[in-house]
Amino acid sequence: MTVIKKASPVVVSYQSLLKGEPIPAEKLNEAFGPDSLGIIVVKDLPPHFPKLRLDTLLQATYLSKLPKASLDKLECPEGYYITGWSLGKEKLANDQFDLLKGSYYINCSFYKDPALEGPDKAECEKFKNYPANTTWNKWPNESESEQLEGFQKNCKELIKLIIDVSLKISENCDRYCVENLKNYQDKYLKTIVKESTASKARLLHYYPKPEEDKDEENQDWCGIHCDHSCLTGLTSALFLKEDGDKMEILSSCPDPEAGLYIKNRHGEDVKVDIPVDGLAFQTGASLEQVSNGQFKAVPHYVKGTNMPLISRNTLAVFLQPSLGDKVNETETFAEFSDRVLKGNH
């Protein structure tokens, strides 16, 4: 039997953050310091969070079941498929195209301005050669499936909540960085979270393994990688048992080995469980670039299960600089993002 090394991330209370209580320096160092996991969990979220999370993540499955013609209309091939629907377009670490999960990407500009579904007209024109980040959102026709009713509303409400929480985390991260990193610009993260028009959310559906494939060797649902955000907000995963048209919501993953793994600062792979009633936030490659490597991105992957018929849904919100923001001496975020995406597709 495989011995799984588990790690317990630092946990803080959202209600305490709302009261303006700072995260103690020792907790921030434990979460993001030189010997940290680079991840923090927030509990005590608003009372409507559990239902909103469940409704939104459940709809990821219903979205994936739309007819192929409908899903094709939601694709954005000119922008590396990171607006709208994507399946089998991204390369994993083994250079194979990823057919194990479907992704639905959402630009988060509506957090800054409810009228926006992407960067504003002037920014889109200025960065027209970077369609991955300038294409506006492509929403499905909710009338195609009664289970998709309220999909756009649910997605936006959950994303807004995650960004609200990340604002409080970013304030504390900024304070930590100013005190511990050289040449760090105060309020850098908070400004990105609040003002960026390039932040993206990714609603993920990891497909179940068919019953006939149950004896095949297990595969990672998602190869090891670092997000190219500054900060990534994550819900806990929703696990389902899917058997044809039958679907059962599971209270947890029935396979103890499956789930999110982080490579810690000592190069060890450790399993991290996000509580159902919590949100996790981890550091990405843009923050590592901006901090000249003083703040490390978190290498992570999702391990699949050998158990048949088990699917996994989750939502990640990538809080990223605006397209014209410099992330290093030579690249704007638009250029940095484009370089990373070219390597993944």
C-alpha cells in the first residue's frame, strides 16, 4: 500500500479578516515563508458559500454533457482555448494532449465593472495580438439544459466571493512581502486582485474512468505545474459517481490517494486536503517573477483515481496582473502569459 505524506496548511478565519484582524507574522511565514507549502486555507466563509459552491461545481458536469456542437461554439482556438470551453487542447508534462478533463474559462473583469466580460475596448485594442487574454467571455445557452439554469449567475457569484476573500489575503501578503522581500511594491497584490482585467477563472470537470478501464494504470488528472498567476484561489473538489445518466454526489473522494498534491520546499510530494467549507490560496509564477524569485510559485498536480465512474469538479481563480503590467525586466504580463501558453499548447 502506498504511504501518502499529508500536509496541513495554515488556516485562518475570514470573519477575523473582515474585522480587520491581521494574520500573525508567524502564520504568514508558515504559509508563505522559505520553508512553507505556499498555501493558506480560509474558513468561516459566508453562510451562502456551501450551496453556491455545490450548485456551481455540479453544473460543471452538466456543461460537459452538452452536445459537442454546443461546446464547439464555446471554444476560442485563436486564444489558446483559454476562453470558454477546452478539452484535449492542453499538453501535459509527458507532451500528450490532456483528454482527462474539460475546462471552462471565465475572464473576471466583471469584478471591477459588471458591464465587462473581458478587458475594456481600449485595452483589447492595445493588446489585440494577445487574444488569449482579450477575448470576451463565451457563455453557454442555458436553455439547452434545465440543469444549466442560473449557470452564469452562479459562476459570477462564486468568483466574486473568492475574489472578495482573496482581497483580505492579499492585504496580509503585501504586508508580509514589504517586511520580508527586497524592493517589493506596497499594495501590489491587492491592486492586482481589485483592478486587473486579466484575471481568469477555470471551472474544471475531471472525467470519470469508464468501468471497462478499471484495471488500467492510474494517471494524473493534471500534470505537475505552477500557475502563472500571482495568487490562485481554489475551492475544495466535488466528487461524483457518474454511471450513464445516474449521478451521485459523494461526501468525499472514495480513493484516499486521489486529490491535490504539492511539491514542498524540500522536493517532497505531499497531499493537501482543502476542507469543503473552506477556500485555499496558493502562490503562482507571476509573483515569483515580480519578487525576483524571493517568493516561490507552488508546483502542484492532481492525482487521479483507479476507481471507475468517479469524476471531480472544482473551480480555480487565477488572480493575475493586468496585461500591461511588468512582471520582470523585459516582459509585460501579456508577453509572459503568451510565452507560457505557447509551451502548454
